[in-house]
Amino acid sequence: MLETRQRATVWLSFAVGFCLAALLQRPNRGPQGAEVARGPQPLSFVVETSPRSSDSPFGRSIAATAMRHHLDPSLVQAVMEAESGYDPQAVSPKGAIGLMQILPETAALMGLPEPADPAASLEAGCRYLAALQEIFGGDVELALAAYNAGPGAVRRWGTVPPYRETRDFVRRVGDTYRRLTGLDVSAATRFTSDASVVF
């Protein structure tokens, strides 16, 4: 019974996120109802401080960015917590930077050359995680392993590579995801672009 309630809560949060994303993408209307042209929209970042976001100071930004890339927001939050502990200034010994611990060359590959910027780090991390889930057929654990060790290592081993750091990372993300949702990380859903929400 508890698992059914938790699943319902997770899906309801996704439904709300899709609705919010749709509302944010509506065109601006002028006083006569004509569409007002918008220029390129800068990446924005919201620091959430309400009690509902006690697990993350960046809850709303995580949800909006994750949903834009058809990712489970709780999975993105779990990756951010495991990678940087929500510290936008975090730098790893290997040179990974920011909230999502993106290597500068990976950020550039994702079209965001400023991985130290919190919004750019979140955007690059989501783009990269979405691409990895696509590459590994939706297998969340393999995508997480590739996020940590690189897709080449996962392809070489055909499974989560036997590197302590990578296995610890996948476990930590899984533990955090379970704490946030009550579900196993394998339940993290990758939404397709034609996903629809029915109320």
C-alpha cells in the first residue's frame, strides 16, 4: 500500500512538472492577443528555500530542467547530491566542476562552455544524462556508471565497471533516489518527447 502511494506521489509530481513546463513554453501575448516575439531566453536558476524543498536548495530549477530533458527530477537531484552536495563551487580532483560535476570538455560538447555557472552546470548535466540514458537503452544504472566513468568504460565492460569510485557513485545515487522517492533507481523514468499527461 505504501509503495502504491509513493508511486502515485511521484507520478503526480511528474504530471505537475509537465503542466508547468507547458505553461512556461506558451507564447507571450500582447494587449490585442497578438504573439509577442521573444529573444533567446537566458538560463535561469532559482534557489528554493521553502520547506517543500528541504532536500535541495535548487528544487524548482532541478524540476524545470529535468522535465525539459524528459528526465526524472528526483534522479537529477540524486545525481547532484552525490556529485557536489549542492555546492556550486565544487571541483573534483579530476577537474569536474560545479553542481553536476561536469568536465569542461563535456560541457563544451553539450554546448555549454561555462560549467561553473549553476544554471549551465544543471543544463549540461541533464543534457549529458539524457544522452547517456538514450545510448544505454534507458538502463539507469548503466547511464549513471557512464556519467561517472565515461561511456567507453561501460561499453568495454558491458556492465557497471568494477571501479570502486563508479560503483560507489551508482550506489550513492541509488540510495538518495530511494530516500527521495521510496523507489529503486531502476524505476527512474525517461520520458519521451511524445509523452502526454492525462488527468
